[in-house]
Amino acid sequence: MGIYFLLLIVGFCWGQYNPNTVSGTTSIVHLFEWRWADVALECERYLAPNGFGGVQISPPNENVIVTDPWQPWWERYQPVSYKLCSRSGNETEFRDMVARCNNVGVHIYVDAVINHMCGASAGAGDHATCGSYFDANTEDFPAVPYSGLDFNDRKCKSRSGDIEDYQDVSQVRDCRLVSLLDLALEKDDVRSKVAEYLNRLIGIGVAGFRLDAAKHMWPGDLKAVLDKLKDLNTTWFPAGTKPFIYQEVIDLGGEPIQCSQYFGNGRVTEFKYGAKLGTVLRKWDGEKMAYLKNWGEGWGFVPADRALVFVDNHDNQRGHGAGGASILTFWDARLYKMAVGFMLAHPYGFPRIMSSFHWSRYFVNGKDVNDWMGPPSESDGSIKPVTINADTTCGNGWVCEHRWRQISPSPTGGTTAATRWRSAEAIKASSSSTTTSGS
Ligand code: QV4
Ligand code: CA
């Protein structure tokens, strides 16, 4: 069997685990809630020169507009259609961003919300980011189109129709996650509509997908959708390149649904990573940096080539999702810089850096009641542009952790800066001292 044929077969079987980043780049950054115009600018002026491999963007499809509370960040996880218009921009701006980022070797990874549509109580009307009419009461989404027959109501066996018991595998997959209308992905025409959306994005030039709420979809149904996907656009990728797939599966142990059930589809988010690293750096539970010598599978994490790793994400930096109190975020700047620096230095997993916006946290009984607050916005609800200060930090309420000196190796670094720094530090980190000097 010729070597090229063998490589083709390997690519066919393993492509979905490969991040498809330009060689010499080893991480992606989640530019949470950024406008497409700002992502394009950041690719050209900062991410390419500093060796970042790509950007995870917020969901680009039409979502419901929530007014109570006022335009929360999480309204973007309530789809109304797969039209490419959201508070981050329209289809023209999306296409421009993908082309400009690809042209400088920074690839785009789309946060794909395909498990559900909007919340059951979202009402009816055209209060959506493209103005499409929908009716959540009758599960009518004419802009896709989806009708009541395309949802799991008859399959869900819980009393409320929502997920009530995470020990019940069928509930977790076939009932509503916090009342979000749950799509029937065992139906081929639903699979085809989802695949059509993802293939449209692939045709535009994206490099892969974060599959939101993957835990709430049967692995086999996801595979059926992924099997319908085209290869990446040959304008920027070699022929036969598969989209990079990483599935959001929260598995901290103790539930019947586990990350390993999703390995056949692609990588998975390893939530234990951030939770444990935060515990070590905070020196909780008797943990010490010296114990990081066998960091990775030695700590019970998924295999390195199946892991998408991160210190924090858009959920657990504000108490949503999983990870708990040990999660380090930009609010804990000194330890956070150490955590992200260690992640980028250590070879385990494929790293994703969080880039956040500020919000005014307000704790009542230990819970931030402002956890819903959306991105910096103008009075008309439009998202504020990302401004860059003279000292290269960001203004207008954007945190830009990815621009912090300890996280982005050098403002003048070339494309291999991240790799060089990461491998050198990996040696240092693996024979780490017990002190947590930190910057
Ligand atoms: C509330 C009640 C429901 C009630 C409903 C009635 O909780 O019991 O039935 O009102 O209207 C928002 C609100 C939530 C509300 C829901 C529906 O916060 O209070 O339900 O809308 O109106 C994000 C936010 C959620 C948000 C959701 C939809 O985190 O708070 O819900 O978007 O707008 C699990 C999953 C994991 C998930 C994680 C958060 O296994 O997959 O929870 N993480 C992903 C995303 C996350 C997103 C979703 C999934 C949903 O990372 O950002 O949830 O797409 O661990
Ligand atoms: Ca589901």
C-alpha cells in the first residue's frame, strides 16, 4: 500500500482529532462575544505575529433576543435559525473574518449549538437577531424549517420534560437542558439540516467545530451528522482535510455519561484539567506543584490526543457549567498567569486560551447575581468594538488575557514563539520546584 494512500487513510480515520492549525502554532483563543470585524483585525495585527493557531468564535447563527435580563450573553445559546446573523455581525462580515484570518494562518472554530433551539418560554414573534419569526410554544421555526415533529418531546420520560436526573442517560440526551427545546437528532432530516448548516460554514472556510452540549446528544446521532460533513475548503486546507471536532462533554466522574463515549467523534473538553490545576496553584487539598510531574493521563485525564484543555471557559468563569470554586480566571490574575503559562508550556492536550469581557460581579450568598451580564454594549444593544491601548492592552471593557505578557510569549514573537516557549517551559514545569513564585 503506497505511503500516500496510507496517509490518506490515516487522515480519513484521524482527521477529526487534528486541530488543523498552521505548523508551529499550538493553541487557539476563545474571543468570547467579539464582533467579526474585531476578530479579523486581531488575527492580522496580533494573533498571527504571536503564533496563535486559531480563534473559537461565539455562535454565529441567529438567536433569540432576551430582554429580561437585558441581552444576557447566554441568549446566543438559544438558536432561532442557522442564518448567519448575530450581535457579532452578519454573513458578509463573517465571510470577511474567515478569509482574512485564514489568509494570515489563523483558523476559525465555530461554537456550534446543534442540540437544541431556544427555551420553551421564549414565546412567539420575531424577537431574534435576524428578525425571523418563530413560536417556541408550538416548536415552529420556519426559518430552518423545524416543526414540532423535529423535537424529542415524545421521547423524554421525565415529569417536567426537562432533564431532572443526570444518572438517567436517556433523560440527559432526550429531555430539555434547562427547558431548551431538544432536537430529535435520530431523524435524518434533522441531521441533514444540522449538517447543511455546518457544511455551509465549512464552505466559507472554517477549520472545525466546538459541539455545544455534546453530552446531551447520543454519540451515534452526532456521528451520523459528522459523517455528512464535507472536507475543508481547499483554498486554505490540503485536499481531504477533515474538520477538527471537539465536543463539550462535562465529565468530572460520578455520572454514567463519560468522555470516552465520544472519542469516536473527535476530541472532548477535559474539565478536570482546569479544576485540578486551580486546586494545585491555590494549594488546596494538600496539592503541590511538585505533583505536576505526571500531569495529564497520570491525573486520570482523557488521553492527550483526545483532550481539548483550558484553565477556564465562558461558563465556569462565571459559575455556570462545571469546575467549581477552584477554577482560576482573570479575576485571580497572578495565579491565572501561572496556570495559563503552565498549560501553554506543558505538552498534554490541545490548549484553548480564554479571552473575556469585564462585568460587574455582585455576590449575594456567595453567588454572582450578575453572571448573566452580556458583553460591553452600546445603548442600542450593539456590542462595543475592541479598542487597543498604547500599552497593547484592550479597552472598552475587553480583558484580552491572550495579550498578557505571561500568556502571549512575546509581542514580537514569530509563528514558532508559542511552540518554542511551550517546549522549553514544559521541561521546566515537569521538574517543577515546589515554590509558587509566580509573576
Ligand atoms: C430557566 C430554568 C429552567 C426553566 C426555564 C424556564 O433554569 O429550569 O425551565 O428557566 O424558562 C438560560 C438561563 C436559564 C433558563 C434557560 C432557558 O440561564 O436559567 O432556564 O436559559 O430559558 C448557557 C447558560 C445557561 C442558559 C443557556 C441558554 O449557561 O444558563 O440558560 O445558555 O440560554 C450543563 C451542560 C453543558 C452546558 C452547561 C451550562 O451539560 O453542556 O450546563 N454548557 C453549554 C454551554 C453553555 C450553554 C449551554 C450549554 C446551552 O457552554 O454556555 O448554557 O446551550 O453542564
Ligand atoms: Ca438532546
